Amino acid sequence: MTVTESVSLDRRLHAARPDLADARLVGRVEAARFVEAQPARVAVPLADLRRQPASGAPLETQALFGEAVGIFEETDEGWCWVQLAGDGYVGWMPTAALVRDAASSAPTHRVSALRTFVFPGPDVKLPPLHDLPMGAVVSVTGEARDHNAEYALVAPFGAVVRQHLSPLSEVAEDFVAVAERFVGVPYLWGGKSALGIDCSGLVQVALAQAGIATPRDSDLQAFQCGRALESDKPLARGDLVFWLGHVGIMLDAERLLHANVHHMMTAVEPLDSAVARSAARGSSVTMRRRLGAR
């Protein structure tokens, strides 16, 4: 690939290879062929996005049920080269994890619980079909109730307990409270759910529940989330603290919430402890950022 202008393209966010590239990149890169992305949606609870079209390839990130993607290429081996519509991440996803957008319904609600079950009908005693993670989006087509619960009928497959969903127009007031619900969740590089999550995935998922879109990786979040906080300003709840390759969320002026490899889970600890441990490895805080107008 040859960049034909001075702007450097990030392979994570630009679909460009020597043989194939996004049609929107015409004039910016050289490629044998340019194609328009074909719209699709994620049709499984969690879809792994990998660096190469192989199940053993490194996990880049995960896409959640109902998430919109654009397909640039589909291989005979069962892989699609795609770009996520939300954060723009590019990678390889199993074809079986996708449904063409024309065959799916537009989402109306978001899963606001850490996880919820999809039942084949409005009855919590029925064996669940599968689960859905926080942040998955669904199309609600009706409602039902029995003596146990109220349900949202979800196209095309079943019913979800109503209180586990929120309309897309509703957002959480405190993204930090959302992030706190992940305490104890195992650390997973590239993970974005209660089954496993990483530091920047935690920030992205929690902020999404508050209606705030943010990049996927911590190096991008460090320059695009909120505003830089002056070094003499005391930290407060919701501030983000960055190291090279890592990010955490302040619970208050002293405590840090972060998914990290030291604990191998999402944990809360004094910021001073995290700073000292990182310093012992030769890593220091590179950025502090504050969201909103505080």
C-alpha cells in the first residue's frame, strides 16, 4: 500500500490493502481494487474481530449483537473483512456471525444489564436461546407479561425481560456507575463484555451506555476523550488516567477502577498503588483527561 497524500492512515481504522481498499479511500491509497462496503449487522451475542482470517489470530476487539458493520470482502473459507460502523475498527469476522442488513430490523433498544437472556417466548422458565451482553442492540416489536415478569418481544427470535433493556434514546446518567458493575470481570485482551473485558473496552462500553461515543483503543482515547487535565488540577470521579497502552477511570480523587493484567480482572485500587507499580516497570502516567464541562 502506498499512501498518496501526507496523512498517515491507521490500519485499525482504514480498510486498505494492496489488493483491496474502501472506496472512500480513492485518491488516498493505491490498491488494485476499490469497493463499497455492504451493510450487515452482528447476529451473534459477541463477534470476535481478528487481525487475520483465522480463529487463532490475535483478537483485536469484539462487536456486540445488532452492531452495524460494513463488509468489504467475503472469502470462501467463511470470513469477512469488515469495518465496524460504531468505532471504525477494521478486521476479520466469521461470516456466520453476520446477517445482511436488508434481512434485519432496525434496532430500537439497548441491553442495559451486564447480561440478559433471550427466551424463545415470554416465560423465564423456558430454556434460554442464548444471552446478550451489555450494549447489544435489538429491535423490540411488542410486549408481553406473565405472573413472573414483563417482556419485550425481540425480532426475530424471542423475548427479553423488559427491565434489562433501555430505549436507544435513554442514556445512563453516570458512566462510572456502569463501569463499576464490571468489577471482578476477568481481563481479556480485546474483550468488551462481562465474559471478559480490557481497559479501553471498559471505558468504551461504559461511556456508550451514557450516550458518549469513544474510540476503541487507549492511545486514541487519550487524545479524543474530553479534554486534557492540567497537572495541578485534583482528580475527580469520571476522570480518565492514561499510561502507555493503558487507561483507568477515577472513582473519586484517590481510587482507580480499571481492567488490568496485574489483577487479571476489573478491580478498584488506590491510584497511588497503580502509579507506583507502573513506575517500577518504567511506565508513568502520560495523560489525564476530564469529560464534560467540569
